[in-house]
Amino acid sequence: MQKFTLFALFAFIAPAYAAEDDSHIRTLAASCAACHGTNGVSQGGTPVLAGLDEAYFVKRMLEYQTQTKSTEAMAQNAKGLTSEEIAQLGKYFADQQRSFRFFQKHSLKKQL
């Protein structure tokens, strides 16, 4: 009976913890939206994060933290994150649908 009670307790607590953790990462990702667009879909001028390779995202964010690669805004944002948060953000953005619908197509034809 104790095993069942423990299992039942874990079954209710684990999803709540996961939802809280997911909520935290979504909140952090929302702070990226000011420059990189909602869910990482940039509308131009900054890199698209949606669909970005998770390992590449983590590598770049760690470079920003150590200022190996630096822009002032990214260095400040990266310094405020833990390595676990960076990893979770990498997964979050990798899971987002990459979209280029906001970019206008440019004609390659010469105008006479």
C-alpha cells in the first residue's frame, strides 16, 4: 500500500513540477521575443532562434556568457542565465517551427 501511495503522490507531483519548469522556460523565452520575435521567429534584423540546433544555441549562449562572442545586449542576457536554463532554452527553441514568412522575397532580375 505504501508503494502505491508513493507512486500516486509522484504521479501527481511530477506533472505539476514539469509544468512549473516549462512555464519558467516559456517566460525566459518570452524575454527573447523583444529582439528575436515570438517563439524565436524573428521578423528581420536579428537571428531566427526557432528551429535552431540545440547544441549550437547552447554553444553561442555560453560564448556570450564568457564574452568570447559579444554584443552588449546578448552578454547581459546570457550572464543572467544558469547553464541549465540555457540548455532548456536551447531545447525550447529547437522544438519551435522555423518560419521565414516575414521575410520579403527579393527579385534577382536586373531592372532595366
